[in-house]
Amino acid sequence: MPTAPSPPGARPGAVLAATSLATFVVLMNYTAPMLTLPGMTADFGTSLAGRPWLLNGTPLGLAAVLLVAGSFADDHGRKRVFVSGLGALTVTVALGALATGTLGFTLARAAQGAAGAAVLASSLGLLAHAFPAGPARIRATGVWGAALSGGIAVGPVVSAALGTVDWRLCYAVYAVAALLLTVFSARVLTESRHPRPGRPDLAGALLLGPALTALLAALTLGRDGWLRPQVLGPATAALALFAAFAAVETRAGAPLLDPALFRRPAFLAATSGALFTGLGVIGLFSYLPALLQQSLGMSELGTSWLFLLWSGTALLAALQVRRLPPRFAARHQLALGFALSAVGALTMLGALAAGSWARTVPGFFVAGIGSGLLNAALPRLAVESVPADRTAMGSGANNTARYLGSSMGLSLTLAVSTTAPGADPAQALAHGADRALYVAAGLMLTGALAALLCRTRRSPAAPAHPEAPAPPALAEPATPAGPVGPAARSTEPAA
């Protein structure tokens, strides 16, 4: 099938390089605390109750700002938001490296999440603008998904290796990488935006951020008991704020999240796929390294190599998605990815009880293939399930669902794996790990079923890859070398 030409002024190769490399760095930074946690907690004197906050700071910032960032990028400039996010990431990662206590590091991580949200939400909008629907976009989103997997793969290994010298060193490296990408992106990217009539949805933004923050706070605090007042309070506040947000969005002239999108089967497939990816896949594999360390006595660097097997396989699988037949729809790709991830999880049953990390290797490999299919399908669905002028909004909604799901999935994995009965702690932990594998596999299979049920109706004459012409982007003057807007000051996250 012929591919539509790129929009005037777009440089597809430069856009793909900038967005993929930036996503790679964001995910490397995102995974860093998984294996630098022991060194940080020792330096900070962090209590047991405070440790989840060191891990959840970035997901908190990501989830709270992603949707706002996507909508802002579509209306006011995708390049502006992208470059501003990279500039803010440079500053906030450096602040994390200089933190002297648990609170300061957690706040820096939340700000890093907000900056990363700006990068992730606008990057897919930039890609969709540079690569019209068709084979070229499938290849581009496959590369972007591979960059996502690559950051998850390489981040823990780099962090663990540098952590043997000083846990702060990896954050210094990531700050330098973000600074270089800020300058590169400001030079090579062109601006695109599709402003809507009507006033900005400030009320929606003011409600959504606190709603997501309250929900994630409840999920984090709930790991020590779900019926305590300090958990029920934020959970109740989150429900009330979400209800108010839904009411506001139905009346807003330019809503952050258009309610009409939920009548689109493709959007439902993209959103539910992202949610169950977080719940089942990310929630499980984020905590598996810690389970292996606690039960088998493996070193941080040793578990990072197993994590690399999973995420590295995902990277390679995402790059090969372009070889799938054109009639293999993205929702079928999602279903297959979930099914393979579930198979991989189930093959690990009994490995911890047997005291054998080698028994987990086939599972990490099979689940890695599944994750690669998911990471390539989700960005493609995110931009193709929304109108052509709302691609960053679609990306923001998709990634919000993913990171909300990952926070809920991590809380569920922790609760299931650490509360299993048993007189011997090691035996109880092994039993808990098996329970967590069963629960995660069930969530993955539910995600596969949801993807298959969200079937898009086509007319018989519709082509295999319908291309809706995008409205013309508003061209802006060429941006001078260096960061633009807030990124020039390197202080404001534009999540």
C-alpha cells in the first residue's frame, strides 16, 4: 500500500530519532530506583513505610500530568511541550542526584515524572504528524515501542553497574543525556499544533491532577493496610474528584479528554490494553527482581540481567512487528502479546520454591516477546484511535492508563506476594510469588479478551489501513538553536 507523503516541513528521520532517544532516556530514568533502592535507603535512612514513595514518585508525576500534557501539546505546540519536558527533565534528574533525604528525592522524582509526561505525550503526537497512517507509521511506532522496551532493558543494568560506585552517578549520566537531547531536539524538530476554538479546559486540569494524585497516594499507602483512614481518605477524595472531572468534561468546549472518544472501539481497545499492560505485565515484572533478591539471595546486578532478558527480548520483538501481515490488526497484536506474557508468567510457577533462578529464564524470554508486541501495538492504537488533530491527547490518555495500571498492579503484586501464609518466611515468600504469578496471568488474559471484544466495525469497501487526512498543521517560524519556551530556563516541567 502506498504511504502518504509526510507533511510539509516534517523531517521524519529526525523526528523518529529525537522522540525514540528521548523515550529511551525517560524509561532508563524511570527504572533506575528498582536497583538503586538499597543504596538510597541506606544514605537517606529511609523507613520501611517511606520506601514505596521512592519508587512511586515518578509514576505519580507521570499519571497526574500525562493527559494535560497531551491536550496542551495538540493545542499549543507538540515541539514546544516536548523540548520543554526534556529541559525540565535535565534539571529535575540533577536535583534527584543532589537530594539528601527521602522527601527531597521523592519530590524530585515526582517532578521527573511530570517532565517525562511532557516527553511521552508529545512524542507520539510528533510521530503521528511526521508519519501518516500506513506502513511507515507502523514501522515508526514499532521503533518507538522498541525504544520504550530498550529503556526498560538497559536502565536497570546501567543503574546497577553505576550503583556499585555510587547510586547518584546514574542520575548524573541521565541528566547529561537529557540536556544533549534538549539541544538536539530544539534544532531538528519542526512545530505542529491544531488549536481548538473555545477556552482552555482549566477546570478539568485543576480536577484531574489532584484526582490522580489522591488515587496514587491511596494505592501507595494501601500497601500497609487498605481499611485505614489515611487510605480511605485519599481514595474517597479521588472518587469525588473523578466524578467532578467527568461532569466538567461533558460541558467543556475544548475538553482535556473528549467523552466522545469512549464511543470508539479502537480507543477502548487502546485504553484497556494500556491499563491491563500496567496491571498485569508491568506490575508483575517491576517487582520480580525484588522477589528474586529476597528469596534466592541474588545480587542487584544478577537480577538486572534477568530483567534485561525480558525487556531486551521485548525490544527485538517490537522491531520485528513491521513484518506482521497487514491484515493482522493492532487489537490482534495486543491479544497475542497478552497471551504470550501470561504463558511466560505461568512457566515461572514453582521456580522460587525450587530455589532455581534458571527456571525463570524461559518465562522471561516468552513474556519478553509478548511485551514487545504490546509496546509496538499500544502507541499505534493510541494515535490511530483518535482524530488526526488529537494525537497527543490520545497518547496522553494511553500512557495515563498504562502508568495508573502499573501503580495498581505493583500494589496488587506486593499485597498478594507478601501476605501468603507459611511458618517459614522463605516458603511463604515462594508461595506468595506463585500467587502473584497466577493473578498477573489472569489479568493478562483479561486484557487479551478485552482487546478482542473491542472490534471496530468497517464498511465492506473500507481499505485495510484507512487514512483520514489530517487537518493542516499551523506552521510556526523555525525555532532557534537551543531550548524554547520554558526549556530555555530549564525549570518548568510541561508534562
